[in-house]
Amino acid sequence: MNTADLGLPVAVPSTALFTDHYELTMVQAALRGGTADRRSVFEVFTRRLPEGRRYGVVAGTGRVLDAVANFRFEPEILEFLRERDVVDEPTLQWLAGYRFRGDISGYPEGEVYFPGSPVMRVEGTFAECVLLETVILSILNHDSAVAAAASRMAVAARGRPLIEMGARRTHELSAVAAARAAYVGGFSTTSDLAAGFRYGIPTTGTSAHAFTLLHDTERDAFTAQVESMGGGTTLLVDTYDVAEAVRTAVEVAGPGLGAVRIDSGDLLLLAHRVRQQLDELGARDTRIVVTSDLDEYAIASLAAAPVDAYGVGTQLVTGSGHPTASMVYKLVARADSSDPRAPLRPVAKKSMGGKLSVGGVKWAARRPDADGVAEAEVVGTGEVPAQLADHLLAVDLVRGGEIVARERLEAARERHLRALDGLPLSATQLSRGEPVLPTEYTGG
């Protein structure tokens, strides 16, 4: 099923206006000045990781490919631009025929990255590439921030399942993207049905406190839920008194009760008490799910508790305090003429305030040590050293305007696990520290 055909709010027919005003005015000026067709290379990278983070996670690549494919200036969009006098008529005519026909390469989705890593490269004419800046950054910055938080939470959970529950804490479309990014980063399921429908992510959920409050007694609520969903359901036990609720839950569902959920209170203390009570009642296989404003530190603090799964909302969809990956999209090389054979020359911004960039078209490789563990992120220009040729990170994503790297979301999820396995053990530490790998630059 193609969800885009259904007119759902999660499927946008055109992404052309997911951009900033000045992208179009730059195109207008470049068209008039004769520089719009100069071959150009833009790179996406971040100058630093959020404070205390050991690595970043590339997420949103698949959504970028969708956005590029749907970047079309449809008649109603062109009329909007005309009415607002955003650009002149020759530029509108150029936009009417816009199709990205260049090349895109980059780190595959799920891979980790570090300061200076050329996460994505976009190559084509200046005009066709500059238009994609905002939408690419919008997707990568949001999704990579959520995926990094998800990865840290998955590490803290030590293999226990994680449920994404943040839809009500963010914009409805951001919620779908966040669920996707969380799945890449290691979450098992989502509560968001739109994410399940669009991306095939497993969905889960049973009931909220409102369902218990609807009934005259907690027993009535549990009975209604068990009769509807079966004894394998998850019963919410902290509406009134937890101990009494657990006792009632086992009486209603029997010792085969699937799980109980605790959503408030001292989760560490309650998890131990509930586990003991369940065992005494014969419900030894009943799982305990905890929710309630969890982040990676709270999850880590429950490592020794008898918790079987975690539900995470607000902290996940807001990047656990870092809602953006701070990626930028910079012109790093361009030709001196519109001749497609004209050589590229490096260009770079030079300014005060830490916003310097490094010019030149770059490659990136992750150098392993003698034991096969990564020891450095090497970023260079020119020829790739022979010893690094087998460790290059970028893959082709778009060639000549055609998408060449469609993949299942599971592939990105599995790739992330492999990427983490290749890093030093200190990558999984939640304590504050520097990036686990240094970035080394080499010129060609």
C-alpha cells in the first residue's frame, strides 16, 4: 500500500516549500548572474557533538531520499511564490522544471559519526543543490538527535525492550519521524499508529488511567480489559494503591497475567516490591513495565531492578536534552565556470566565533587498531591511503537524480548495532566525556 495515495497527514505530496526564503532568492541571483549552473559540492557535518556525548547516530537518511524525490514545484506552489513576490518570473519558470539530477552520498543510516564527519555530500549545480539545504538539515538534525538519545537509552537498558511513547509530547508529524528514528537507535516498538502504518514499526499499547477511572472499581476495569484482550494483556496498577492493584490483577487475570505497568512513584522501590508480590501470588512470569518521564540515566539507575521493559516519551522525542544534532550544510567545492568539465576548487568559510569549515571534497574512513576496534575517524581530501580503502564510510544514495540506496528500516537498525560493536567500550559510558574517537584530518 502506498500511503501517499491516501492523502494522510504523514505523507506530503511536495517537499519544495520545506525550505527557507533565501534559498530561492539565492537561486534567482545566481540565475541572473550566470553562476547557477556551476558544479558545486555541499557537505553536511557537525562541528561538535552535544556536551558529554560520545558519538552521534545518523538517522533520517531514508526520509531525506523521500524528500528529494518529492521536491517538486507544483502549480499551486508556484502561484503562492508568484503572489508573494518571492522570486521573479524567470526563476519561477526555472523552478517549474526543477528536478534534482545530481549525486548524493553519505554515511548509511544507523552509522555513527563524530565532529567533522562528512555525514552527507550533495553534488550538482549550485542552484539544484542549494535548494535542498533546509529540508535535508531539518530531517537529519531532528532524526539524528532522537536516534542518539534512543541509542543511549538502549545501551542503558542492557537488552531490555524499549517502547517509544512520545507522540503526545511533540508535533504530530515529528512524532512519526521520532518513532522511526527511535527504532533505528534501538527501540523495539512504538505507541504511534501512524509510525506503524507508514514504516512498519511494531506497535503496542493497552490502557491508560482514564480507563480505570471510567469504571466503578479497579476490579471492574481489569475484568473488562482481560475479557477484551485476554490474560496476556498489560494492566496499569498505579491508579490507586499499587499493592492492592497487583493483587486484584492476578485474581482477575490469573497467574498467567502478561504484565503490569507502573507509571509513577519510586520506580526502583516499587519494581522490587511488585516483583516480590507477583512471585508470591504465583505470577512468576508476569513482566513489569515502567514508564514515567524516563531518560537514559533513569533507565541506567533501574539496571538492577526487576524491570522487563521501559516506556519512554518526552525525553526521547526531545533528544534527551539535545533536540538537534547541530548539523550544517556547507559549500566545500565549486567550479569556476558552468562547463561541466571544469575542475572543482576548494572553498571554505573563514570567520570568528568557531564557525570555520574545511574546504575540499572529503572522504571518511574509520581506522581500526590491531584488534579491529575503531581508533580514529579519518577525514581527508584527495587520494585515499591504501590502508584505509577498505574502511571508507560513505555509500552512494542518489546517482544522476535516481535513488540507488532504498533499504528496509531493519537494515539501518542492524547497522547501528554493528557500528556500536566496532567502537571502544567507553562509547557506551553515560558519564560526561569527549567523543570516543578523535577526528583526524589529512590533506591530499
